[in-house]
Amino acid sequence: DADVTQTPRNRITKTGKRIMLECSQTKGHDRMYWYRQDPGLGLRLIYYSFDVKDINKGEISDGYSVSRQAQAKFSLSLESAIPNQTALYFCATSVQGGTEAFFGQGTRLTVV
Amino acid sequence: AQSVTQLDSQVPVFEEAPVELRCNYSSSVSVYLFWYVQYPNQGLQLLLKYLSGSTLVKGINGFEAEFNKSQTSFHLRKPSVHISDTAEYFCACGGTSYGKLTFGQGTILTVHP
């Protein structure tokens, strides 16, 4: 089983719909991240959380919100999806004092 | 602020040939540098990392990278590639929070038989 699990793996939604992407981890890490990958742009940080009560905006947070329901769960929401939010979304985790991030398998989101 | 530039968007090579994927970074503070690989329809896997110490870093699958502070580069190399190395490779830099990373644009490595 994957240590960092993202659900769903693929989703097609319509413009204007609210959608939530979920991430759960069994690594016991305190820090979690949401990234977005677009072709030719690499990955860009949307939001990050260093613990349950600490939420921070990343480079491209407009149009997104997050919720850290527990240490192991970090959800990303699009309140009103738009086509340019079509992308591959990755959740990642790390631990304070650790030296690398661990990524989930990704969620491919298409907004039509 | 940090930035990462991968100088080649696509690199085609033949099997068993050497390859170098180029990465330059910019940062006003000390950085930690990483190379990740993404195989088709998969997540990112760490290839190697530079935190401190020896500037030549060895990673998994026969890859290595050299940190060059004066040239602000962290190029990835492999002396002989295999078909299975076909993937997209990302260079990234970060600070003390190792998950808060700035990524380059990615380089698609295609290994031909």
C-alpha cells in the first residue's frame, strides 16, 4: 500500500462545480503539501501545512482552499472549478528534521 | 526567493549512451538540491539530493549529480542509459523545510533503442 494516498486518481468535473481532492498518509509525517503540475511549468506549490493548526499559502493559492482534518489528512478544494485548473495535482509529506519529501501518485483533474 | 531552470525541455538519446540533464538554480540563501524522476502515470520518486558535504552526489539507478556553487548548477548525469530511464526528470531546490520545494520545468528524457 502507498504511504501517501490520493483520491480520486482521475476526475472530470464541470465548470463552476465544487470539488475536493483528498490526501492521506501513513508515514506519520507532520508536514503536508499540495502541488500542481502543468506541462512545461513543473510543479508549483499551492498550500502547505506544518501541523494541524498551521496552514500556509503557496505560490498559486488563488482559487483553492485546504483543510487539515488530522495529522494524516490534508484536503484540497476548488470552490468553483474553472478550465485552467485542469492539471495533475500532487500531495506530498515531509517530517521536521527529515531531508526529503514523499509524493503521492497524483490526481488528474479535468475541468470542462 | 528561489528559482530553478532546467535548460533542456527534451533530451533524446540512444540506449547505452551517456546523458547529462542540466539544472541551474538561483537563491539568496543556502539551498538544498534534489532531482526527482516521474515515470509515466506515476508520482515523483527521489533520485538524489545534495544537502552539504561532497559536491558529487550519487543516487539510485546509476545517476549522479554534481553541485557547483560558483556556477549555481546541479547537473544530473548517467554514463550509460537504458530504455527504462525514459521519464520526466525534475530538478528542485528547497530550504530548511525539505518539502517546500521550488521545481524546474522538467526535462523529458527519451531513450531510443
